[in-house]
Amino acid sequence: RRQQEAKDMQAALSQAEKELSGKHPLIQALTRENIQYSRDLQGITTKIENYTEQKNKVETKAGEIDNDFKSAEKKISLAGLSPALGKILREQRRNLAIQDQSTLQSETIENETALTSLEQFKIEDKQKQLNDIDAGLQEIMEQQVDHKLPVEQRMMIQAELRVLLNSQKELLNKLAMTYTTYLRTLGDFDFARQQMLSQANKFATYLDENLLWVKSSDPVSISYIAGLFHSAKWLLSPLNWIAVIKDTLKVTIHNPFFILIGILILVLLLLGKKRAKQHLTAISVKVEKIYTDNFNYTLQALAYTLMLILPIPLFSYYLGWLLSSNIHVADFTRAIGKGLQSTAIPLLILQFFYRLFADEGIARKHFQWQKNNVSLLRKQIAWARFFVVPTVFIISSTAASKASMHSDNLGRLALIIGMIVLAVFGGRLLNPNRGLLQSYINSNPESWVTKLRYIWYPAVICIPVVIIGFAVAGYYLSALELEQKLIITLRLIFLTIIIHALVFRWLTLVNRQLAIKNARQKRKAAELTEKQPAPGGEDPVLPVDEQLIDIPKINAQTIKLLNVFIGFTLVIGFGMIWKNILPAFSFLDRIELWQHLVNVDNQESYQPVTLTNLMLAGLYIFIAVVSVRNFSGVMELLVFRRLSIEAGGRYAVNQLAKYILVAIGFISVANELGGSWSQVQWLVAALSVGLGFGLQEIFANLVSGIILLFERPIRVGDTVTIGNVSGKVSRIQMRATTLIDWDAKELIVPNKTFITSQLVNWTLTDTVTRVVIPISIAYGSDIELALKVMIDTVRSTPLILAEPAPSVMIDGFGESSLNFSIRIFVSELSNRLPATHDLHIRLEKALRENKIEIPYPQRDIHVRSVMHNFDLSSLSPEKSPG
């Protein structure tokens, strides 16, 4: 019925479009708008019906999951877990869609909601324009309809426009209501979907907690041997393999395009093998030389190694995919196809590591691993691959067969053989006396790895043995799931080892660059030392060690962060791999430590802080501490070595980043332990007032330190004068800044002083400074000659800059001399005193050679009165007797 109504409406709209020809353009445009609104209304109505139908299906699915959940709980509580019930529950667990399309559906609903809200806003805006139809119609007639038309025609146009505008207003009202209904439907569908996912998650968690301990087959006994014989006949039957050959030919004939593509890719890979070997040989020669070695060569070598081993696994997967995806082939053929598909990945991984650990392979040439370890790994992989690949093939093939008895018999035997191989493989590799850790254990007898070797080594061997016990006891499906998780775990471990080796090699190459940079810095420092002027320079020299990059420290910090990152990657990976197998850790969420008040949707409720939250808080603290302590080394390797950033800039970035990391860590820990702003805001306010009075100066210095790092009026290495204190900045810390003065004393200056006091930074933007030297000559001297002598002397002084040009000026007339001032510029602050000293010596010599006198101060005495009875003749020399 709805489809017929939609067809009728579509036909009516199409007919209306056809009748538009010959009408006024304004009527045509308005009619088309109404037609489009009608189609939008029809489309939104269809969407509402679709989402309503989907919501009903989701609600039905949620009801089915809830009923299955309750039924499973009831059956398990009453009758326990039998093999038959276990198979049913496993099938339900396999078909339980928890997160298959959850993310995609969420994004679709969000996008649809946003687009609908935008369209609704446009409709509301259009509705406002049609509030007064008469006024709008009058405006249209005045502006858009030709006044020269006859009155009757204008009246007809106006009447049609009024009808169209009224229809449009009605359509907009319906459309607005429909959009509102559509948004509500989207919300209802999303809520129903979230409810279904929540119920499915609960059911999945419950099944994961119980299915591990459900028997799926009978324990191994005498009857098992008979079943194993029948399954072996099924696998080795010539008739079955003849059917496989026929089905393969049939698939090849019916899929020529896919076969052609597969053959083309295979031929290209086979042709590229020779070239890949040549490139690997060339790269091996280059990495042996220090000056030609490059990290990109390692990545290229990995790619070429992958190219060498790719053809066979790719052929296996492609053929298996063609056989297993065809519905017209026999059951045995489909099972063989699944086996070939499953075999491709382990074959690829084993062949890749086999070549990786070759005598001239990447592990020896690029990673510089010990020869004994590489040989041991290659030797063990060499024999293990001939067992692992067939067992994976048999397990997957029997599991894909419709006859479950083959999986219980032959598949179980393959699983047992595979786990025996894995136990022997792990035992030989990790043997404390002859394995990979032999040298480490001998050189570190006090490490926990050495002390606990009699615990972890048996555990490595016992894990596959435990899986074998599960399979023998009848828990074959549980054992199979454990085996799959264990294999994925081993792949993750090998992958992290390769990543660790790649990062370590990159670090080694970077160390060479940093060592070269340090050598250049030392050479520069030596040149500066050789160019030191005469003693008495004003510029204190920072220690050379503070200007060099601390390579050992950077290495230690980077390796520590790398190890922490690898450790967390493994922990997170193990958690994701084993989360369905180890739900027992959920008991941590049930250990309640305390409760805290939270506000959700304006409703206050108490939420518990569990042992899990406490452990996560501890984890955040550990991450924050490690990050803060090692951040500078990582930044030096990743960022600063590529940029020309001076020491002050590096220091500022590192300090600010440390403050940010501490703040993030504090917020994360507080969030896990139940802290929220609503709970601590009054405490923070009270503490702020108290600390504002009690620790006013300390907080002022802390804030000033942050301002110094952001605004950077001073930097590490700048020469500054603050009050009567001068020196070179060596460190800027949270509370105070350290200066080294002219006497090589370290002065601790509070940061607040630099912000609130007048500051002179001698080297902020330019190190060139001016020196004013006063000098006087006697009255009566030749002024022009004196000026020439002084100018020539200044220009001949080595430490004085030619640009800006020096100058000599007469300052004025003194009591006993003509006063001059010599203004000179020097390139460094350390050159001020040496330049002044040298210039004084040269001026004295030049003026003396040109007989220009530097006068002594003169005093004239005027006698205004003499005593009346004073005999002046007594002051004359006595005359000798005649």
C-alpha cells in the first residue's frame, strides 16, 4: 500500500512538472520548489519507516538475546554445562554481534542527525519568511512581475502565486513536523541499538566466564583411535583429492579473471625475487660501512625479504579463497580451501623469520645480534615450520568440514602435535644454560630474570602442556581457543622484538649524528677559547659540558621509555588477546574501596572506586613519572636534532612539556580516584586563599617562572643585569633562576625579580653593545689634529667594530681641558673591558707621539686682601752683608 501511494505521488509530481510549460517563470520556479519539498517530505517519510523497522528488528534481537541469556543462566544453574549445551552456547557466542558494525552505525546516525538538524534549521528560516503571505506576495508582484502586463494577467499570476505560497507554507509545516519525528526516530533507534549492545556484552561476558570449562568432545580413549582411523581415511582418500582437483579446474574455468590476476601477481613476484636478492646484497655491503649506513636500508631490506617469501603463502591463500568461497564445490574441497587459507599466514611468518635470522640476514647485519642467538633461532625455526604448517592445515580443514567428528579426532591430534612442537621450541630457545638468555643470565646473576629462571622456564614449557591436557580431557574447543590465543601472543612478542630492534638500530645511527654534533661543538668551544681576549673580560663562560648533548643520558632515557612503551604494548596486547579467556579479572571491579558523589544529567549518585581504579591510578603515576624524567631525551632525538634550536629554546620546551605532563598525570589520577572539580572546588578556593597569604612569594615565583618560559625575556646563555646583580643565565627553574657572575659565583635570583624589576638583557636580540670612553686634551692643542689622531687610533684597534662606525665628539669645555667622548661598538659583551684597555694604551701613545698634552687639573688663586701690618719685605730673601 505504501509503495503504491509513493508511486501515485511520484506520478502526480511528474505530471505537475509537465504542466509548467508556458507559465510565468516565477510560477514555474515556485512550483518546482513545492515539488522538491514534496519529494523531501516523501524521502523523510520513507527514512522514518526504514529506521522504525530497523528499531523494531533491534528490539526483537535484544529480546532474543535477553531470552537466550536468561535461558542459558537457568540451564547452567539447573543442569550444569554439558557438551551438547556447550556446543549450543559456543554457537550463540560465535553469532553474537557485539561490535561488528557498532562504530559504523554510530557514525551514520551522528551524520544523519547533523544533516537533519541543518535541514530543519533551513525549513524554520523559510517558514519565518512566509509568516505574512500577503506582504510577501505584494513584494513579489512589485519587484519580479512586469508592470506592463495587462491587469487581468497580473491578477491571474497573483492568484496562482497565492495558491502556491499557501501550499508551500503547508508543505513546510509538514516537513518541519516530519523532521522532528525523524530526529526522534533516530534517537529511539540509537537508544534501542545501545540497549541491544549492552545486553549482548553482558551475555558475551557471561559466556566467556563459563565456556572455557565446557567439554566439547569425549576424552581420549580406545574409541578415539578408531575415530582417528576413520578421519585419516577421510583426509587421505584418493576420491576426495580427485574431487579437489576437479573442483579446482571447475573454479579455474568459471573464474578466469581472478585466475589471470593471481597468475599475473605470482609471475611478477617470482620475477622480482632475483632483483630483491641483488638489492639485499648491495644493502648488506652499504650497512657495513659507517659513512654509507642508513636506517632506510633496514626498511628496504625488510621489504625485499618479504618479497622473497611472499609467492608461496600468497598462492596458498589465493587458491584457498577461491575454493572455500565457491558454493558449488564439495565439502572436502571447501575444507581444503579453508586449510590453505589458514596456512598462508603462519607459513609467511615462519619463512620471514627464517630468512631474517640467516647468517647474512637482517638480524646479523642490521640489528647486530649475537651470532649464537641468530643461529639458534634459525635452527629451531627450520625444523618447527615442517610441523607447524601441516598441523594448522589439518586443524583448519577439519574444523571447516561439516562432519564434526573429523575435528574431534584428527584436528585434536594435530593440536596435540602442534603444542608438543611449541613446548620443545620454547624450551630450546629459552633454556637458561644454552638458550637465548644464556649470556644475559651469566653476566647478570643478581637480576630477577636469573633468580626466577626455575619458575618462568618450566612455565614456558607447561603452557602448551596444559593446552594438551585440555584437548586430551575432552575440552577440545577450549584447547583450540587457547592455542589460537597463544599463537597470536607469540606473534605479538616477535613483532615487538622486531620493533625494539628497529628502534635500537635507529638510535644507534642517531647517536653517530649526535656524536658528530658534539665534536663540532667541542671544536667551536676550543676555537672560542683560543680567541679569548686579554684577561678581564666581562662575560662569564658556561661550562662546555652544559653546552654539549649528553648522549649517554639521552640513550638511557630513550631506552627506558622504549622499554616502558614495549611493556605497555605487550600488556595491552595480552589483555586484548586474552580478554575472552580471562574474565576472572573482573573480580577487581567488585572490590569496592570507597564511593564518591557524581552528577550525571543533573542527578547526583554515588559511584564506587574499585581496586581496578586504584591500579589504574598507580599505572598513570608510573607513566607520568617515567615520561617526565625521560621526555627531554626523546625530544632531543625526535625533534631538536632536526631543528636549529638553541639551548635556551630546548630548555624552555622541555620545562613546559614537563609541567603539562605533570598536570595531565594529576588529572588522570584524580579522575580514577573519584576526584572531580565539584567536590574540590571549595577546598581549592580555601587553599588558594590560605596559600595566597602564606606562600605568596613562592607562588609568585612559580608563576613568574612559567611566564619566563613562555615570554622568554631571558634565555639560558643570556647575559643580564637585574638591580646590582649581573651574570650569565645558566638555569631557569620553577622558583628561581641561576646566574653565573663575573667572579664565577652562582647567584640564585627569584623569578619574580625578573618580572617586576627593571631588567637589562645584554644579549636578547643582539650582542653588539656601545662603550663610551671620556678623554681630555689641554687648551691650546690642535683640535683637528687631536680628532684625527683619536679617530685613526680607534679604527686601528682590533676589537672595535667598523659597523656601527665609531665616533669622537667634543662634550664641552672643562676647567682645565677640552673634553671629548669616544663612542665605540664591540661584538661581544666580553670584549668591552679588553677593548677599553687596548684603546686607552693606544690613545696615550698616539697623543704623546703627536705632542698633544693630556692636562693635569689647574687651579688659579686670587688674593683679595692683605693684612695692614704685614711686612711683605719679610717674604723676600735676606741680603747677605756687604
